[in-house]
Amino acid sequence: MQAQAVGPATRGNGKRALILLILGALLLVLGVVGLFSLQGKAVRFDAAYDARGDLSPFFFGQLEEGQGYSFLQNLWLGVVRYRLWVILAGIAFIAAYVMMNRDLLYSQSVAPYVFVAPFIITFVVFFAYPFISTVLMSFQDITGAGTKWIGFKNYQDLFANKNFYTAVRNSVVYMVLTCAILIPVPMLLAYMAETGMSKMGKLFKTVAFMPVLCSVVVAGIIFRMMFSELDGAMMNQVRGLLGMKPITWLKDKSGSMFAMVLLCFWRWTGMNMLYYMAGLKSISRELYEAADIDGANSVQKFTKICLPLLKPTTIYVLTISIYAGLAMFTESYMIFGGNNSPKNYGLTIVGYLYRYGFEKVDKFGFASAVGLVLLFGALIITLIQLRITGVIGRKED
């Protein structure tokens, strides 16, 4: 077969179609950048632009008397003001390019990028952009009148605040206690349920998993009433049965931590059991049969077979438990009925961030610094844990 010659008209159509793609991508990027550059102040900017008011709180700074914006500055302000139309125009140009090149819809070389595109877009919009914005805001003083670059002052104020260290200590203690409980106990319970040591295994699994379905708000309110300082509260009644006097649980350091850890244990034991039961099902039954032939008892089978083979599951549960422990907020908020616990016994790092990011005025830059410290702290702890457990840094044979 002879190859068909590509005429000038075909090449011209291809060039025009490529121009549509480039123009559409450019408009789409400009519109998205303009949208994100407003940082939540779109309504105020639109009103100021339409009223020909002062735009210095948003872009380019204060103008001198008699001074006006340049052509490029006016063009950018117009793009930001009509950002949605710019984005729609960009999408329309890209759609026109695709319609002019319908073979792209069936191209095997393009298909992988199409399938990966949703993840990339989601990652950029919901992680990369918020992370970059948080880094920038942590070096700024953000007020209703605008933003001001202040360097490392937010970090200096953060590390000079004693409540920050209280929040860090509470979160770390909570994380350590929950990890120490929510790994061995669910593992043992899952082993008992899966190996038939419990005669009512199915009922036991159902009852253990039910707290996971309970809302943390409802659970927090229930635990607040359980640990109330009234004599008729459940935990004080338990103390009465043991011959002890009632105490004010949530006004005591140890009692507050006990209440939060108990709530976590009650809610998440069933979920971690589910992880371990899935891990136990992946262990070959032939290993248990061989152990039975050798005369191994249940304890020996658990320590010699289950523990080593459940290491991947344990590492996963430990990783998510570390994150959950450091990120805990709602449980403390509901148990204490707010973010102000007595002597900050229930204050966590996320609660500290919430206090300055939402409860106080003009402290959003400071809260951004808190969030970054929490992020890198959790990252360092997780990397250390993965290094100790051999997930990273292990030499291959």
C-alpha cells in the first residue's frame, strides 16, 4: 500500500487544532491560578472590582495618588474577576481540539494519561495547592485587612507558647497509650475469634465491630455523661461498688486521659480486629496443621506462626494508629463539651490548631505554622517507626 501524502490543508488544520489546545490550556491555567490566588476572598474582591474600589488588599499593593495599574496588571485583574468564564473558555477550546482530533479518544498512547489525570487533578487541588498555601501562610500575618509577610515570627511565637508543649505532650501520650492498647488487644481477640477459641465467634465479631458504626459525636456525649462528676454517673457508680469515693474525672489529668483513651479503645478495637482477621485468613492452614502434628498448643501457634506472619498487618495498624493518635480532636472536643478543657488536660495539637485557626481572630498564619509542625512531626515519627520495623532502609538479599 502506498502512503498517502499529507497535504498543506491537513497540516494547516493540525496547526490550528494545536493552537486551540495551547490556548485552552493557557486559559484554564490562568483561570485556576486566578481562582486560587484569592485565597477565599473572592466575594470581597468581586465587589471591590465591580465598584472600582481599592484592590490593594488583594493585588499589587497601594497605588500612589494619580497612579493607575499597567496594562498587564489590568489584564490580570480582569482574568481574576472573570475567572470562571476564563476556565470555561479554556475547557471549550480543549474540547474543540479533541473534537477536531477524534482519533485521540481511541489512542492507546493517550489512554494512560486520561486514566491518571483524575488522580493528578485531585492531588494538585486537594493536597499540593493547600500544602503550598499553608507553607506561605505560615510566614504571614493574615488579617481581615490583608496579609503581611513576617518571616519566622509565627514559628518563634509557637515555640515560645507553653500551651503548645502541653498540646504536644497530651497528643504524644494519647498516641502512645492508644498504640499500646489497640495493637495487642485486637490481635489477640481476632486470633481467638478466628481459631475457634470463642464458642460464639460470629456474635463476638458483630458486637466488637458495632462501636465503629457509632458516631463519634454521640459516643463523645455518652462518655461525657459516663465520666460526669455527679455521684450518679456510671464511672462513679463503679467506684462506689469498689468502695471508693466519687471523683471529678474530667477535672483530673489522669482521669481526662483515661476517658479519652477508653473512648478510643471502645470505638476502634473492632476495626483493628477486622484488619487482623483479614491478616489471619491469609495464613495457610497447613502451618497450623503442621504445628498440631508437632504438638504445639494455642499459645505456641500464636507466638511462632501468627506474630511473625502478621507483621505487615501490625505495621499498617501501627502506622494508622500513630496518625490517628496525633490527629485526635473530635473525641476530646465532645468529651469536654468544647475546646477549653480544665487546665488544658484535653488539649491536643489539632485542638490547639483549631483554637488559633477558627476560635481566635487574625491568627490563621499562626495556625498554619501549627499545622506544618504537626505534619512534619507525624512524618518524622512515622519514618522512624517504619525504619525500626524494617519497612524502609532494609537491605535486600
